[in-house]
Amino acid sequence: MIKILLSAVLFFSFMTCSVSAAVIKNVDFGLQADEVVITFLPLSDGEASLIQDGSGEAILVNTGSASSYPELNKWLQRYKVKKINQLIITKQQKYYDSNVQRAVKDYHIERIIVPAQYQAEFQTEKWKENDLFQLTDNIHVDVLHASKQKTAAMDLLFTIGEHRVLYAMSGSDEVEEKFLRIPLTHVDILKIPNFGEGTFFSNTFLKQLDIQLAVAFTKPGRSYSPRLLSNLTAEWIELYDVREGSAYSIKMALKSYDVMKFSAK
């Protein structure tokens, strides 16, 4: 069951505060023990996602580009994040990892997870293809693919209750064929790779995964692949674009989830 809450005139109450779908200052989801929220943060340049669970655990996936750190910091403050327990970097490129050391200092991060081929001057935990981890009681992650190219990257599958989120970094035909052979199925949410540019997944792949919604980040000069828009439309997959200064938070219980849009201005 999906509830899409997007209207600027709707208001949502979360325990101690009320927030507007149009403007927010602070968000408190009042999570129960078995609930998880994943938020796709609207940076002007790069990717960053925040995962929070009912135990108070906070996981940051990527940190965006150097120029977007003030934005990242403001959004984390809005979501009442004072400490980040784990940081996952999915690709060694400026759009994803330019703020690692600043985030470590500001949010007291102790665990930094990177692809196996990642080259770093700081201490990291390296994940390789086919690894399986339990991040919290309610969050499991599979490393579906680790790039063997020059740029270190990894595609992750998060399992949260009965929901699956494919955090895709690769959009090549080769990777698609690998996912089809697994076989990868029943994915609720797709994080689109490469900002929606270049090669994108086929209709066959999207149909097998049975995706319900897709999320895309942005960078300066980004333009969507025509194939991306065509294929998403053909499979009735709704696209959420975080480039307009609005964060999308997906609050997951065991069997259902709500999609919420929060604007900063």
C-alpha cells in the first residue's frame, strides 16, 4: 500500500511537530522500533541519502560534491541528525564522496564503508561483490555488483522489512544482464544511476523488477536520457526528481510505506 503525499496544502503530524508539505524547519517521524525512513536529499550537485530507523541509527549514503556541503548540512539539521553512525560511499567520484572528511568531523562518524577498489587516505571498511551485511536490526544490504573499472563503485540492494531498494550506480547492458541472471525481482524503489544520463535499463529489466517508483539526483548540466523517460513511462513507474529543492522521504513499516515530499523554501 502506497500513500503519495505531495500537495502543498496538506499537513503531516509527526509526534512532536507539524510540518508542511511546502515548507519545513524540522522533521521528527516518531519512528516505531520496526520502522525505517530513507530520505533522498536535494543537493544541487551530487548524491546523498539519509537512512534512519526506530532505534535512532542514522546512515548516510554518499555526501555530494564539495560545493553542496552547506546544503547537506542544512538538510541533516532539519532531520535532527546530530550523529551519523555509518557512512556508505557507493562511488569514488566527486559527486559522491567530496565531503567525507567534513562529515566525519561534524557528525562523529566512526564507520566508513566503501567499494573494494576504493583508494582512501582515511580508514575504511571495504565491501566486495556478493557481500551481505546487516546494518541494523531492520536493514540488510547486498552488494550486487562491484565495478572492476578504474572508478570504484558498487550497486547495493537494501532490504527493509518486506521492501527492497535498489541503489543503482551502474547502467550498462552488462550489469543489467547480471541482475537479470540473479534473478533480481520485486524491487519497490530504484535509485537511478548516473543522474539519469547515458545508458538506462531496458523495459524487460524494469518489468522483471516490478519497480513502483524511481528517484533521480541531479548535477549541473544534467539532462535525462530519452530512453530513461520512455521506459519509465511504459512501465508506469513514477519518477521523483530531487533537483527542485525538495526532499523525498519514504517511511517504511513492515508491509507498507508512505512517500512524503518536504520543501525547504
